[in-house]
Amino acid sequence: MRTFLQAANSLFEITVSLTRYVGFACFGVMAGLMTVGTVLRYVFNKPFVFTEEIVTALMIPLACIGFAYVFQIEGHIRLDLVTRRLGPKLQEGFAIWRELITIVILAIMVPQFYQQVEICLSVDRRFVTIPSWPMWPLRLIVIVGLCLAILYLTKRVVERVWKIRSRALEK
């Protein structure tokens, strides 16, 4: 089991690094487009038509692909006003419970977005403001991001349970 966790951990580290770079790239492109759009609109009085739509579309991969990286660095919002006063064992148990609940919620969301991808493909749904852009790739990115988050959280739950089990066996 230990070698499986080590192999899974190295695979997840590579995947999370890739998602981090995708997120940084999306953020950089968004910032650049907003800057160029603002300068063109207010300095040269020649607005770039699709700036807002492109930036809005880039928020989806930024948020959804970045899930795994945010979970890795534990940068997500959590309310620890109560749990920080608990003992270490209760904190660990609560962390496992919290991650399992998150996995369930994300797993409920995946089929819903899959249905949206199917609908977008079947009716050839496109952006209203940019008719040449199909909507299904962005919906698919949401599914990929949710699945990465589910996999990472599952790995972390297994690691936490394995650590608790190993401590219990040592005693």
C-alpha cells in the first residue's frame, strides 16, 4: 500500500503542477487582455470587442482546473473557529469528514455538467456574443477540474486514514 501511495503521490504532484501552470497562464492572459482592452477603450477610443467574453471564458479553466492546486496547498476557505479548539485526533477526524463531504458534493456535480456537455453538443450551443465559439469545451473543463479535485481529495483521505491506522497499529 505504501508504494501505491508513493506512486499516486508523485503522479498527483505532476498533475497538480500542471494545473497550477494552466491556472497561472489563464490568469496572465486574463490580466493582459483586461489591460489591453482598457488601454484600447479609454486611451485610443478603439475598444476590443470580445475582451470581456474571453476573460469570462478564461475564468472557467482558472477556477476549475485550479481546484486541485488549491486543495493541495490547503488554500481553500474553511471555517476553523471551532475545529482549532479540538484535540489533534478530533481535528483529523473532522478533516476526513469534511473531505468526504466535499468529494460527495463534487461527485454529484460531475453528472450534471456531463449532461450540459451533451446538451451543448446536441444543439450545437454557442456563445451569444461570439457565435463561432462552442460552449461544450468550457463545460468539459469543469468536469476535468471536478474530477481532479475528487481524485486529489480521495488521495488525501486515504493518506489520512492510512496514517491513523498506522499509528493505531504501532500502539
